[in-house]
Amino acid sequence: MKTIQMTIDEELLERVDELVEELDTTRSAYIRELLEKALEAHHWRELERLDEEGYRKSPLDDQEVEVWLAVQDWGDEWNAAK
């Protein structure tokens, strides 16, 4: 692990300190967790953007849509069993 130095607004730091005490963790652990979640969220947003871009560049035609409509499963058997 590497130690870093960062600047943070005092009010924000107070709020973080209150929360980490409540959560019984440390600033570092909490900030690491938040950074991991932010990086994962960014990763998924980027994948969604690329997916959207791909469909914009090469949209499905009606025949391709029909193929997927034929194989989709909305759980009708589950609904019928209710």
C-alpha cells in the first residue's frame, strides 16, 4: 500500500470523521472503499457508453429485433403458476 497526501475541505472532513466513527472504520479504509466504488461505477458507465455508441453506429434492423423477440423470456411460466 502507498501513502498519499490530499487536500480536503474542513467541513467535508468533519462529516467524514463523524461517519467513519459511526461505521467503526478509518478514514483511509472508508476513502479506499469509496474510490473502489467510484472506479467500478465509472467502468460500468463506460461500458454502457460503448454499448450505446455501438448501437448508434450499427443499429439493429427489424429482422434482428424479431430474432431476439422470439427468444426472450419474461417469466410467463412463473406468472402463470401464481
